[in-house]
Amino acid sequence: MTNLTKADIVRSTLIVLLLVGIALLLVKVTATLLLIFAAVLVAAVIRAFSDPLQARGMPETASVLLALLIIVGLLVGFGYLFGQSLSAQFDNLGSRLTESYEVVRDWISRLPFGSVIESATPDIQNLFGRAVNLAWGALGLVTNLVLVLVGGIYLALDPGMYARGFSKLFPKAKSGVVLSALSESGQALRRYLAAQLVTMTAVGTMVYVGLMIVGVPSAGALGLISALTNFIPLVGPFIGAGPGVLITFANDPDKLLWAVLVYFIAQQIEGNVLTPIVQRYAVAIPPALLIFTLGAMGTLFGTIGIILAAPITVVIYTLVAKLWSRETLGHDVDVLEDIESEAEASDPA
């Protein structure tokens, strides 16, 4: 058995204490870490617009600033074209949801054991009131949003500087490997966000058109809700379908089956047609891993954890594949190259 000197014992003890201290610190700053990752998402979106401009010879800073102008212009244009109509629909939707919720609770209370179920459902007005107070009580939401946007812009202007700084936390001989892994995780994140944008837009459009044909009120607002909630994989489609089904059931039960059918068809097209196509160009996360990650992030961080769970999983999944599976264990793993080779193999050209 190896004899340990006092110096070895002291050094080992200090290392253990340092690791414990870092772990405790991370627990305290988890909210800040989520804000940092949200800023990374903003930076990834900006770089997705600026990288093609930079590839055509435009300087990096100029391409990022032009990308910002393009994004702002698209948002302003969308608001100009649809903002007034959507605002009116959301106002109408809010009042309808409250009324519909009470109608459904009253219907449930008349069922066998319905009183037990009804007592377990929250009062939607109190729930919304608490949510608004929590969000706007100390302007925390606005402050965090500004931090995320400003941080995302700075990250987008020079991501290499931050990546090189992060790589210096590792041995010098491994800095190149870490930089390569960070670069590939960034590419994977951008591809994932682009794929999500395609599917979100498609689902929102299909739900809007379908509900409008069926005759469900506020179809545009409901379609936008479906598009936004579709960013959350697995559970997002069910969350997005809730308001439309609730309103239809309370106001016109004869149309309930048609409304459910609209949501069902939209999700079937998204899951069986669109997602397999777009995932040829994005990192596909195993569903079991994703659902456990959603559960863990929701438990630890609440709603914001659920929203960020999938993109965080994409980044961690890519980093683990590069730094652990390939570099440490020696497995032949390359997520992005696998995606590109599959896409080329399926391209008849």
C-alpha cells in the first residue's frame, strides 16, 4: 500500500474541499447559469443569420449587426402585419378561457366523483394573478430579459473569445479538443433551433388554418400558442392543444371532435413527416433521454427549466459525445459528420 505523506494528504483534502465548494456554488448560481444559457440561445439565433453573411465576405462585426437589423425587421414586420389582429384575438381568448374553464369545472362537478376532481383543479383567476405578480412584482422578468438580450448580442459579436477563455480551464494539450467540441456543439445548437423553427411554424400554421375552417374563435392566437409551445418537445403539443380544446368544449361541444382532429393531424404531420426530414440536418436526441431531462429540469428550475431543457440537452449531448465518448473512451463518434453523411446519402444528386 502506498505511503502518503502529510503533503499528499493536505493536497488531497484541499482538492476535495475545492470540488465541494464549486458544487455548492453552482447550486447557488443555477438561476444565473440558466440566464447565461438563454443568452447563448440568443447568440445562436443571431449567428444563424450572420454566418451566411460572413461566409460571403462581410466582416464579423458588420455581419452580426446586420443580422440584428434583419431579425428586428422581421419581428417589426410581423407585428405590423398581424399584431393588431393577434392582440384583439388574445384579448378575446383570455376572457373566453376564463369563462370556458368555469364551464368545464361546473361540468366536472356534476360527474360521479367529480367534486373530488373539481376541488383539485386550481382557480384560474387566482393562478393568473399569482403568475402576473411573480413575473412583474419587482420587474424581475424585464431585467432578466434585458440581461439575456444584451448578453446574447455580446456573445454573438465574438464567440471565439469566450470559447478560448473557457478552453483555458483545461490542460493546454486539450485546449484544441475543447475548442473543437465547443464549435461543434454550437453548430448542433444552431441546427436544432433551425429545425424547431421549421416545425413550430408548420404546426402553428396548420392549427390556425384547421381551427379557422372548423370555426373555432381566436384561431390565429391558438395557432400561435401551438407554435410557441411546440418548442417544448413531447409535452409542448399537449400544452398547446389545451386552450383550443377547452374553448371548443365550453362554447360548441359539437365541434370538439373536429378541433381535436385538427390538433391530432397537425402533430401527426409534424412527428411523422416534418421531424424526420429536418432531423437529417440536426442532432436527434433519444426520446427517453429527453423526457427524463425535461422531468429533471422541471423539478430543479420550474417552467424556465422545461423550456430550456431540450437545447441544453443538445449541447450537453454533443459535448459528451465529443469529449467523453470519442476523446476519453476512444469510440468513433462524430455527431455532425454522421448527420451530414446521412443527408448526403439520402440526396439523389
